[in-house]
Amino acid sequence: MADKEVTYDIFPNGQGFYANCDGHHVGQITFVRIGSDKIIIDHTDVSDKYRNAQIGLNLVRCAANLAREQKRKVITMCPFAAAIFGRYPEFDDVRFLHTR
């Protein structure tokens, strides 16, 4: 897996990102927009074969970067995304509620 390139593409409806490797979806993150200033990350999933390859972290980064571009704050209802937000201070600027 380490030598294969993973790409991240936004869903056609704009409410999530796919992680793709060798033409296959290997992970995804989904979210919904709330009003004009928030998104809720509600699900993150990575294929077992690709776990521990930072794909989940990068999917969360994709959603956070989109939130930054759109001047939104992020609410993490997905346990994985919530854990990532709690572990990495790089997400503090888009976190809706600061619990640190």
C-alpha cells in the first residue's frame, strides 16, 4: 500500500470525500451542511486493508479544509472524526465547540 498513490475526491453532491487507490474506493467521509456556517461530519470509513495508512486522517483533513474554504465550523458526530479532532490541534480553528 505504501507505494500506491491515494487520491481524495469530493462527492458529486459535495457532501463527502472518497479516498481512491488503484481505481477503487478505499475510504470515505460524509458530512451535512447546517445553515451557512457549520458542517456535521457524520461518518468516516476506511477499508480494513488500508487502515493505519493515515487515510482516515486525510479524509478528516479534506473535510476540515473544505470547512475552512467555506468559512464554516465543524461538528464531529462521527466518533473517529471526533477522536482525530481531539488528537490534532491543527483542527482547532474549525472546531465548533472547543473542549481542550
